[in-house]
Amino acid sequence: MTRYFFVILLIGLAGVAIVVKAGIIMFGERQYWQDVASRFVKENVTIKPNRGNILSANGSMMASSLPVYRIYMDFKAGGTKKDSMLMSHLNEICAGLHNIFPDKSAAHFKAHLLKGRKQGARNYPVYPNRISHVQYKEVKRLPVFSLNKYKGGFHEQIYNQREKPFGSLASRTLGGIYADTAKGAINGIELAFDSVLRGRDGIIHRQKVTNQWLDITDIAPIDGCDVITTIDVDMQDICEKALVDKLIEINANEGVTVLMEVATGEVKAIVNMAKCQDGKYREIKNGAISDMIEPGSTFKTASIMVALEDGVISVSDGVDTGNGIMMMHGRAMYDHNWRRGGYQYLTVPEILMVSSNIGVSYLIDKHYGKNPDKFIEGLYRMSLNEPLHLQISGEGKPNIRRQKNKRWYKTRLPWMSIGYETQIPPINTLAFYNAIANKGKMVRPKFVKAITRNGETVEEFPTEVINPSICSERTLHQIRDILEQVVSNGLAKPAGSSQFPVAGKTGTALISRGKAGYKSGTINYLVSFCGYFPADAPKYSCIVAIQKPGLPASGGLMAGSVFRKIAERVYAKNLVLDIRNAIDPAGVAIPDVKAGELAEAKRVLDDLKITALTDFKNKKEREVWGSTYSLPDAVNLHAKEVNKKQAPSVIGMGAKDAVYLLESNGLKVRLSGVGTVRRQSIAQGSEIKPGQTISIELR
């Protein structure tokens, strides 16, 4: 029995040891053995493709996937040999890590790595944050870290991170993707074209070939296609700068602007800025397509167009607006200047020029009050009620109520006619004004124009027509003439330009705040301008809409001035002038010639047939150094002797001549700045020694 007892005890202890060892392997050494297994066996391993790029209209990179890394250390890999190597190079490694990551000291890295070594960690993070590919390459050059992961223990985890070279420019329209790229995109173009951009996974397996293990590709991954947007980076920058400057100036809550090409509907720029808690403006949401707001006076253009198209009014008709206050079905309607006595009698063009609430609402109520649906049908004919079905998600659907809806009051029609009682996203209002500029043809706003793969076009997105004609040619000509007068002689003068004609309409509206309505203390204003330029041959349409608290609030002065800046800068960007118009054939242009090597300067001046006055004989073998100054009809070149033992003067020279002359005299040159030399650290005529350093400052 004693022998049996010891046998059973030994077998039991062996069993316990096996279970313990199995537990250690399964849990404590799990990662190590998984890494070992990955060296020999890989079946059906998924290989992720590269996500496609998003490009601007002119080919600039707007969003691209770049590899980023997290770096780790396996302190048990490589055995004692690796450990002794690590300790002997520890100071060098930590100093190198500090140079690559200056936010952590060498002492911090040393204490951090020693802690991981003491723990015997298998997957110990060397640095807490993700690092770039360049930083990863620098880390891999360090001692021990340069070895493969099974000998040195250094290993990495690779991520594909989406980068936007232009920062926040059009960020909400471009959209974003999740940190875990497998989850796909969040919003914007990234989400709308996610299936195109993400590509298709590949599959590999590991196989031993000629005594070597190789990764064999079963199904090759297919990289995502590139998406070519309609966004013009320069125009986007112009719009963002103009809008943000105004938002800061008037302390606005938020603002949007959209710039669109008239003929194609291509959105060249879209900006959505909201004020954050820190007082700075950022893109929080894509309000240009999602904000359901009452458009205000920009809607008056549509109201007048319906009445003109139905023939119930003509451009010669008018309204006596009186002192700026008119009772309409028991409720007072005000013009903006009612405190100054009103406008009295106004013709139809003048009603829009001064944006008279009374004028528009009186005409619409008079002719459609008994049949409001006829007026609303006119709005529907112009497709103002239709969603645009944009290429990106999140758009709002216009809300224009009909009479059959519940709670229809007699006051609804007059207030609807001046931009209240309806909700329309800013981009829908722009599409309407773009149709006026586009000879009545309403086109769908477009954000993406093509999909490409390896430079070849896979799919193009042509211009789509929503409504081939929103009104008759007669109505169109009348309203275009009126909109030009609104800018040239009306309240929208701040939107006009002296360089080209502009057409459009201002808007200033109260913004309702839910149950609080329009009560004092909760009042916010929407100031806007929507129009197109040049009015005689429309190329671009644009809307600017700004929400701000309290007075003053002016669509012309605030939104209109932003429109003018955008229009003039975009117009100048595309302006091509005949250079011959800038040349005076009777004049002689005397260039500003820098000091330096005068023989070369004289040769250039002779070729340009400009008189050069010199005090030296020009020999091809001889360098001539000196200073210059311009006369009314000539350039004076004054030579100076150069003494090899003394510091020459390089003031007034360009960098190339200055460096050449100083180094020819045996000096080492330290440059700072750009332009022309304005200061040198060693004064002219001072004794110099070969190898001496001289600093020169250019401005």
C-alpha cells in the first residue's frame, strides 16, 4: 500500500504540474506561442487593402490613408544574450527615444523600460501614443530594436490612419472614418462612397517552399478607388477665410457658405462654421445641407416669380406700403424701416430692392388669399419643395405646408410669402437661385464628379437636371433684371462689385427658438445673401447665411459683404488679362538690380537693351564685384576691389552671390531669412581668418 501511495502521489503531482504548465502556456505565455505559431502556420489570413484617396477637383490630396504604429517590447524574446545587449545599450536607446519623442525624457524612458524588464512583459508599450512611419523608421535604427522581433523583442502594431493634408478645410463634407477602420466611415463623402473607397480584402496562407516559409497569396487584396470631388481647394480657402473673419467680427453663433458652378452644379466650396465653447469656430455639422431654417427675405424672389408667372401681377404694378405697418388678418406686418415712416408707394422691382415685407405679402394675399394652394403649387412647379437627393447623407427635406394641412390660418400665407412658416436648407435656396442664373434650368448640386483607379476613370457623375425650366423665359428675364437692381440700387449694394455685375437677394429673419418663439431675450437673427456672378454671364452662384444673437442684423452689410469678398477673389483667381495691356510702349522699365557680380548683371542689361553705366572694363575671365543703383533711364554699376584678407561687403546682394563671394574668401557662411542681405556679422574691411564663420541676415 505504501508503494501504491507513492506511485499515485507521483502521478497526481505530475498531473497537477501538467495542468499548471498548460495554464501558464494558455494564459501567461499566450502571446509568445501565438507569435511562434504565426511563424509556421497561417491559414486564411485576411489582408486589408489600402483605402482610396479623396482628391480635390484639381488633383490635390484631401484625404489619404497613412500607416501609423504602436510600438511594443517583448522582454522574454531572444534570451539572456538579448537581455545583456539591451542593458549595455540602454542609455543609448533611451537617448535615441528622447530625440525621437522629445515630450518624454531619456530618464523617463530608462525607468519605463526597466520596469517592463522587471515584469518580464511580452507586449510592453514603449511609447503610449501612435507614431508616424518616419518615427517608426527612426526607432528601428536604435540598438536591439533593429533586430527582428524574435531576437530583439521589438515589435509593432500597424494601423491605417486617415490624414487630411489641408486640416479642417471642408472636413464635414469630406467626412471621417472610425479609429477602427474595419467599422468604415462615419459621415460625409467618406460614408457616401465607403464601398468604393474601402476596396476588397485579400486572403493569404503560409506554406513551406524549398525549406523556407513563404506567405502565399490566395486572393489578392484590391485597393479602394480614388474619389475626385468637385471641391476647389483655393476657393474653399477663400470662402472659409471670408466667412470666419465676418463671424469673428460680429460675434455670430454659426455661419455657412456654399459656392457652386452655375452650369454644372459642382460645389466648389462648402463651409460650415459654429462657435465652440472656447470661442473658436470649427466645423461641427454640415449645416449647409441639414439646417431646416426659415429662409427669410431670400424667399421673396420665389413669391414674386410665382405671381409673375401666373400673370396676376406685372413689373409695373405697385403697392402703397404706407408708414411701414399694415394689419393683415388682425396681425401687424412691419417693414424694416417702419420707425422711419415706411416706404409709401413701391413698384414690384422696388419691393424687392428694399425687401418690403408689406409689398410682397400684400400682393400674394390679395391674389392667392382665397386659394392658397394655387400659390403653393407655383412654388412646387419651381421644385422648391423637392429634396435634392445629394451624393452625401444628412440633407434636410424642404417643408412647405399646403392648405390641406391642419391648423391653417389666414395669416399663414402672407407670412409664408416673406420666408416664414417654411423651412428650407441653405443649399436648396442656392439651387433655386442657381436655376435663375442657369437660364431656368435647375441642376442637382454635385460633390463628387468621378471615381478613378490607378489614374483611369471608373465612373463619372454627369450633371443631373432636376427641373429643365422653373418658369417661362419672360418671367426669368424680368426676375434677373430685378435681382441686378437689388444689388446695384437696393439694400444689397454691399454685395456688389465695381469689377463685374452681381445679382441676388438679401435676407434678414428672426429665428424661432422652440416654445420661446420670437420673444425678447431669445431673439436670434438669420442674415443671408444668395446670388450669382457675373450677372451678365453667370459663372458661379453662392449663398452666405449667418446666425447671430441680437441686433444689429443686416443681410446686405453682413452676409452681402462676405459674398462680395468671395466673388471678387474667385473672379480674380480665374481672371486672364492680355499682358500687352499692361505694357507702356513709350516707357522704359528700369529694373531693380541687386549688388553682386556686375559683369553678369551688365550682360543681362545689355540683352534687355537697358543702359548700364560702369566704371570697369568687362573682361570675360575677370569677376567684378560691387554695388548698384537705378537712375531714371539707366542702371549704375559701381565696382569695388575685393581683398582676400578682409571681409567684403555683401549688403544688397542675393544669397547666391553673397555665399559665393564669402566662401571664395575662405569664410563659412550661416544664412537666415530670404530676400536681400541686410546685415552681416563681420563688418566690411575687418581682418578675417580662413574657416571663420560669418552670419548674414536676408530680408
